[in-house]
Amino acid sequence: MKKLTFSAILISALVLILTIFFPACQSEETVDDSGEKKVIVFAEFMHEVNSFSPVITTERDFRADRLFYGEHARESGVNEKKQLAGFLKAVDKIGKGNIETIPLVHAKSMSGGPVDSAYIIIHNSERISLIR
């Protein structure tokens, strides 16, 4: 059996305390019902980096796993049934139709080396220009 370290116990206790005292960022009773439409622009970019790997992760690696833009990003996230799907479901439930969600990108790659910095700069610049 794995022995728990002091830091693991401390982190677990902290998570438990935060969960008990702050169960949600906002309760359904405090949702703004003014009727004014809100907009959330969302993107998901996930990659587990192994900093010891000499192999740079490139756009090709994201395309091999998951790289979708616009409405295809929404479809991909919902079909994957993970974090992005849960986020969109919560927005629909809490927003009660007063929140519009605009998808930018849904990108994931297998774990590997650091992501190519040139790709990140280009990728982020393109996403920011879409927001403006």
C-alpha cells in the first residue's frame, strides 16, 4: 500500500474544506435574471508536457488527436463527454437561455515534449484576433 506524505494529506484536507465551504462559484438563486444576454467565448487547449522529452510537440500532434475550430470545436467537446461538455451543460442550466457560448478551439494532444513556441504564438494570435 502506498504511504501518504504530509503534503498529500494537507492537499486532500484543503480540497475537502474548500468543497464543503465553497460548493459552487454561484448558486442558482443568484443568477442574473435581468434578461440581458451574456456571452462566453471558450477554448480548450490541453497537453501534458514531459519537460525531459527532447521531442517538440507540434500542430501535427494536435491534429492527430483533436484539433477543431468554431462550431466543430463545440461538437467535438460535447461528443467527447468530458470537461468541455460539462461546462457547456452547466452554462445552459445556470444561464437559463441568457448566455450565448462562442467556441474558438478544442485542442488536445498526447503527452509529449514542450509545445513548439512558434505554434503557440501563431495559435494564440489567431484566437485573439477572432475574439476582437
